[in-house]
Amino acid sequence: MRDIAVFSGTAHPELAAEICTHLGVPLYPVRVSRFANDCLEVQLQANCRERDVFLIQPLVPPVQETLVELLLMIDAARGASAGRITVVLPHYAYARSDKKDAPRISIGGRLVADLLTSAGADRVLTMTLHAPQVHGFFSVPVDHLHALRELADHFRGQDLGNSVVVSPDLGYVKEAAAFARRLGTPVAAGTKQRLGDDRVRISAVIGEVRGRDVIVLDDEIVKGSTVVELMGHLREQDVRSIRLACTHGLFSGDALQRLSGQEEVLEIVCTDTVPIPPEKRVEKLKVLSVAPALAEAVRRIHNGESVSALFS
């Protein structure tokens, strides 16, 4: 791993440090300061000249702050004559803004992709985008990882003889089916209609779930509205137990307390693509590390090896 320089913004330094531990390289410091007029300034405190620079920064709350910080990091690396700049974006928050579904609205997912590229990003490494088409918003190469292997490895240690994987909506059923194949279980899906940012309606569950142990799989859980709505239908089917799984555990507000308070929910499983503060963690929560997968992807990118081979 010669001629590599890894930096982290303030969004998730713990994940960045773990990635560097797996790579066996140092995590170089970044100085972030704020002027009197509230503007940010970023300084990369290690040599970048002609080096393969990786900038680790998920877009997490406060999203606008972490985004501007990332843009400034990219600009600083470009101004320091970096040989190549790869943005490691474990969570791309603006991926939810992926289509024009109302008059005169912005498509933030595409705009932010353009901003990252204009700032100087040569490549993007990300995980579990909210919608597949977001991949195409970038005009630079994108390596798109998923966490199905990590999640499946966790559930394989349990008795899955009576289990079924359930996707909350038809848009995520392809990933749910791939996850179910890894576990050797059937798959089902809810029919979801989004009425607002935190209002959804699920009219039915397609598939056999009655009397089964359910694993609900989604890309991310924010307020938990979709999961709560889905659990109402699962109760009507007299499911035996419910486990919740997602890649991005955002859990805004009291979402974790609300979900863990549901009697049927035995476990809530997510990865560490976004930080979850200790005060929010509940007994039923299990956080899996994606640092080994991201570190291996970084190593392959640096050495010019196939990243897609990770999933073959």
C-alpha cells in the first residue's frame, strides 16, 4: 500500500480508523476550522502530491455541513496535486432525491454527484444506494458495494427453518430476493405507497408470511414509519417473530426506542455506515462492521484489481 493517503472528515472518524487498521496504513489528520462568518476551512495535514488519496466521509446529519466539508477536502486534495482522488461515501444521503415526482422540484442526487465531480473527485466508492439509477448520476467511475453478505452472515447463526425475508416495498424486492437466496429462505414484499416524508401506506403483503419468523430487510431505516406500517400487516398474519435488518441505520429522533418497544421485534440489525451515538443504542440493536469490505475495496482500487469480484 505505497503512495496511498487516507483522510477522514468529521462525519465518522471511527469507521475511517477501522478501515485504515484493516489496510495497515495510517489515517492522516484533517484540520477543520470555522471562520467568524461561519464558513468552513479544511486543511489536509499530510503530503498528497502524486499520491492515491482516499477521502472517507458519509453524508450524515448535519448533512449540509458534512457535504461542504467533503467538497472542501476534495478541493484541498486537488490543490495539493493528488495523483487520484477517491471519495469513500459509505452513505449517500441525497440518493433519496433521485426523480422528479412533483412539479418544480430539484433532483438533489444528481446535483450533489455533479458537485463532487466538479470539486475534483476522480472516483467514488459507496454502499447500498437508495435507488440503482443514482449510480448513473456520476460522470466518474463508481464502485457500488452492498452489505448483504455481512447481514446474511449474522442471521446464518440462527434457526431459519421457518423464516421468510420481507421487503417493505416492491422497489427493494430484488435485493431482498438476493438476501433470501443467501439464507435459503422464501421472500415476500409489501406494496407501499409514500404519502410524504414520514407517511406511508402499505395495502398488502405479497407472499406467505403467516405463522413465520420474519426478517424485514430495507436499505435504510430513518424514522421507522415504513417498518411500523408493515408490522401492522404482519400482526394480522400472526407472524411468530420479527427481526429488522438494514444497511444504513439512521434512526432519527426516537425511532430506535419506538421499534425496539414493539413486542414482536426480537432484534434490530444494521451496519456502521453511519455513526450511532451510544445514548441512542438499545438492547435489541446489533451493529455490524463494513470496514473490512470497504478496506478490501480500497485495496483493490489502489492496486488496480476488480472490485466486482468481491461479490462473485
